[in-house]
Amino acid sequence: MTNESFKSGFVSIIGRPNVGKSTFLNRVIGQKIAIMSDKPQTTRNKVQGVLTTGTSQTIFIDTPGIHKPKHKLGDFMMKVAQNTLKEVDLILFMINAEEGYGKGDEFIIEKLQNMSTPVFLIVNKIDKIHPDQLLLLIDEYRGRYPFKEIVPISALEGNNIETLLTQIEAYLPEGPQFYPSDQVTDHPERFIISELIREKVLHLTREEIPHSIAVAIESIKGQDNGSVHVAATIVVERDSQKGIVIGKKGSLLKEVGKRARADIEALLGSRVYLELWVKVQKDWRNKMSQLRDFGFKEDEY
């Protein structure tokens, strides 16, 4: 194979919150780089996943779910999602087959109008609905936007993923390999570790803690015995939330640590000692200085 025939490009995954974008990205890349939750608005930053084959390199960007912002953090997330659309070679507009067409989709389709970038409609969670419903759903979306391709998938089960990847490659321009073949994300380990901890808090607190948590990594230090010491602070907005995250006699925080440590060890390939604290910073999502502390830099967008 000659270099001239190698293809590469950037692909943005957009959609309403909780349609399965992170699940899809993790499935395609083959390991966890985006956190998954059954609550909407889990993803806050652009997460770049890199898929390299013998013929192409696709850089996937998983954006925050497009929605109407309610606070400064929400504004930031919306800017990230919308600005991403201007930077890519292909857009995957993902929908949840179970939910059908809604106002959120209307809002996204509005943003896509007058764009020259090709857009695929990705109908996710097809394992949850009857094939007849699927055909009706596809017809409805087809009438609202001139999608280049419409691909039904199940990100969770892996259905039709290979077909989608083949179609994506067909739309990529010829280009160089931007990243080494074994690199799966451009995010530093520090960011992924903070996201893995945040994911465990979301899973374990269920509806009790909304998205008013952030995780700050205080330090990552290699030890003489080959293990790694990670110190992190979980930040919440209210004293009551602090109590929930810690749990009775520290039980919930201990479970967060146990689950996060397993994922961090898999990521780093070494034994990990994880130290966690919980701190209250009132209304941090509306304070630009604190958003910057947690890596939300508005000047990058």
C-alpha cells in the first residue's frame, strides 16, 4: 500500500444528551477513554479517540450533548459542541431510537443548516425497538435533513459498527497519519484519571448528585516499588452533597475508590494507590475562575 492512498480525518459525534456517544466511542476505540453514565450531560470536554487501521486514521471527537444551557458550565459545553462542527471532515449526528424525534433534534438540525460538512444520521439503540418503528423513524429524519448516509447501530451490542466504520473511511480525505498507531487518545492520563473517578461518583450516587461534581487531580507520583500514587479531590457544590459522596462511615467514597482504582490500574498498567478527598466549593459551575481550575478554558474555543 502506498502512502498516497492513506486516508485521515476528524469526525465529530454530536447529538442530544445521553444518546450513547461515549458508549460508541469506547466501542470503536476498544477501551474506555470517554466516561459512560445513564445520566445526561456526562461529557464536558472534547474527547479525541484515535482509530488507526492499515488504510486510515480516524480522529473521533465526542462532544457534550447539545442542549439549552442553564449555567456558565452549560454555555462552555455548548460552545465546545458547536465549534467542533467547524473543524471536522464528517459529522455523525447520533439519535436514540427509543426516544424518537424531539425538540433537541430540531435544535441540532437548525445548527447543521447551511453547513458544507457531510452529515451521517446514526440511529443508536436499535436493539431496543421493532424494525417497523425503525423504518418510520428513518423516514421522519430523512424528511428533515439531507443526510449523506443513514446507519442504524447498537453501540452497546456492537451491531453494524464495522459497516459504519467502512462508510466513514469512504468519506475521509487522503491525508497523513497524525498520531502513532498505538495512540488511542490525545488527552493526558491526568484528564482520563479524573474522568474515571467522576464516572464512579455518578454511577454510585444515582439521582442524589446531579452534575455538580468535578474531580481535580492533585498529584500522580511513581513509587520506588513500581506502583503509582494518585491523590484527587472530588468537588461538590453543597455540604449535603459532600455527605452523600462520603457515605455512611465513608462507605460510598471507599467504593468509588475501589472501582476507580481498577480502571486506573488498567489504564496505567501498574498497581495504584488512590487517595480521595471531598471538598465543597459553592456554585463552582457559575464561577469562571473555578471552571478554569478544572480545565474548562474558554479561550481555547
